[in-house]
Amino acid sequence: MLVNAQNIKKKFDKLHVLEDISLEVNEGEVVSVIGPSGSGKSTLLRCLTQLERVDSGRIEIDGQVMVDTVDGKAVYADANTLHEIQLKVGLVFQNFNLFPHYSVLKNITDPQMIVLKRSKEEAVKIAMELLGKMNLADKCNSYPCELSGGQQQRIAIARALALNPKILFFDEPTSALDPELTGEILKVIRDLAKENMTMVIVTHEMAFAKEVSDRVIFMDKGVIIEQGTPSEIFDNSVNQRTKEFLSRLNSYIS
Amino acid sequence: MKIDNVPIDLLLKNMLAATGTVFRIFFLTILFSVPLGFLVALARRSRFKIISIPTRIYQLIFRGTPLMLQLFFFMYAPFYIFGNGFERFTACIIAFVINYAAYFGEIFRGGIAAIPKGQYEAAKILGYNRFQTFMRIILPQVVKNVIPATGNEFMTLVKDTALAQVISVKEIFDVASKAGSKYFSVVPIIVAALFYLIMNTVVEFVFKLIEKKFDYYRV
């Protein structure tokens, strides 16, 4: 099991954003997290990637304990362990967060050289392979500001992949894109799924979630309402809240 | 040669000597107040109130009172308090450095605060430590952010050197006003104006170049 999160709780001030969430992700699995905005999907991702700290619960990534609860309080592992765990996860942001002062190539090589201490030759070789895969090899000397949102997001994915994460998290990877550009990102994620990349995707693209996922999780108000195969959730759900959420989406689309 | 009874060659000779003093004030102030301002910005951002609040009070005092008064203070206060003070030029540099560090601190603080949170988050996810994040990701972008405001401050500094005359530092304005009253002419003041204008034209030109150098990316 790559991700094993048990009974995670997180609140901001007095607002409970995550109420007792448990989540397991196996190697090679693609899991989509759907739900209305404010349901805690992004916060869940941010807790699993160490951008936020949980108040209580237990998170294990690839067998290493990130945080556990002792006497009701979350206790995090030491800095070295947290760094090791950090390197096992990648995160693709909604708004890319490329480094604007670095060229496309340097965005992908710099973390490899600084964090993994790879040689420049090796880092460039890996970066160019990934850029080739993303159909962006010709953009290696451009700067992020010169590229479309879809191109920037593909570079962000390449940057994450260059560090060989065991699992890749996506936080609404297409939400900041023009509709005609979402396709190119979804194709990249689809290709990664074919290569058995373990992924957890927070998304509003229901058709895509249905197509690409092995498992779909529906969240609302900080709890997991139900989870199952795409057809269980999208076509045969008996849960009232899931059905309401999906029919509301459908009514917007049609 | 004389214009309006003013011996121009003598005036220019004195002014050029005074320009040396202006350069010394200018470069020494930059040399010390820019790094100090950087530390002030970091201190202001500190989560320890014992560091950030006194820094804020220091900035309030030195941004909130006239530089002229501060020059007087560093020139004469030590005599009253300790019976022994700084040399004229040293007192002048201390006042300028402490005053400008307060302003640079504010400029750099704004430059750091303008970096989106996502940059820190991306760096953290990729495994950069805090020092690497600051040096490689944040600082280069801060430099670009603060260039225009810093250029402004540099130009103001050129003009503010004229204040040093209140503690009798022989800079350009001091020479000009003395010559003006001696020969009863406005010519020395006009010549002084040209000196300041030429210096600031250079400053402006240099900052335009630097701005251009950082133009290779936008945010």
C-alpha cells in the first residue's frame, strides 16, 4: 500500500475541514476524488503532501510513517524522514507554480540537481526525455510566461516526474485552463495511467474521472461519503448525496 | 572666466571636489544600507515578536522623522551624552545608513511578500530545503520586484546628500550656497542643479539597464 491514511482530522480555526478521513491507495492505482467545492478535497491532498499538518490521525506513505497520533495529538516524524517521504510524492498544482525566472529546461533540471544531486548531464537527459514525451522538446529554452496554460501544466507534470515520485497527486490540474486546453492534460494523465503510475486526482472533470480511475471517492463536508468503481459511483450510486451532486452537475452541463 | 561675477573655473573646481564627497556619501550609504535593509526586511518577517516589533519601531522612528534632524542627532547627541562624538563625515554616514536601511527594509519586505505562496509550496513539494528555496527560487524574483523602487531610492539618495551641509559636510549644495551668497548670484545654484541632474541621469540609465536585464521573464 502506497498511501495509508487513517482517521485524519484537520480544522482551520474552528472550521472542521477534514472529519475523520481514511484513505488507502495501492501501487498502480488511479484514484479520483470528487465532490462539491469546500468539501475538503484539496485540503486532503495538501495534508498527504505535507503542505498542511493534520490535527490528528495517521499517515503512512510507502511504509514510512509521516504522522501518528499519540494521546490525541498528531506527532510528526523527524525532519529526515519527512524529507524522504516528501521525495516519494509529487504534486501537480491547479495553477502550475512553475518557477518563472527559470527556463523550461531549468525548471525540470534544477530540482534534480539540487535535491537529488544528479549531474547536469543526467538531469538534462531526463528532462529532455520527459519534454519529448510531453511534445514540448522544442520549448526547452522558453520561459513559462511564453507558454499556454496547457503547456505550462505539462511542464509542471514533467518537473514532478523527473524526481521519480512513487505517487503523483493532482489538485484540479485542469481547473485553471481554457476548456480547449484541458484535453492535452487529460491525455498526459491517461498515458501515465497506462504506465501504471499511481495517481490521486482531485478533479471536476467527471467524464474523465469515470474513464481513467480505478476507484472514485466522493467527498462532502470533510467526510468520504462513498467510494467505489466508477460505475458504482457514477451509474449505480444509491447514496442520496452522491446522486444529488451528480444530477446537479448534469443539469449544468445539459 | 566669470559669469554674473562668479569665477566659474574656481566654482567648478570646488564643486568637483565636493562631488567626491557626494560620491563617498552615496556609495558608502548604498554599501551598508542595502545589506542592512535586507536584514531589516527579514527581521520584520520574523515570527518572533521580540525581533519584528522593535524592528518596526526602528523603521517608524527613522522613516517618521526628518533625515536632517537625524543628521543633527548623530552629529551632536554623542557630545551631550558621552562628551565625545563622531567625526563630521562619520556621523553623516551613520545617519544616512540607518535612515536608508529603514526604507530599504520596507521595500525588500514588500518584494518578498509579493512572491506567491505557490512558489514556496512548489519548492517544498520538490524537496528544496528552506535555504535553497529562498536563495534559488524566492530571492531572484525579489530582486526583480524591488528594482524600480530601489532605483527611486537611489535617486532620492543623490539629492538627499545635500542635507549633509547642515552638519557642515562640504558637499555640492554647501559649496553652491556659500558661493551664491558670496557673489550674490544664482549661477552656483544652477550649476549645482546640473551636477545633481547629471548624476541622477546616470542612476536612471543604469537602473533602466538593470530592469531590461530582468525583462527576460514575466510573472
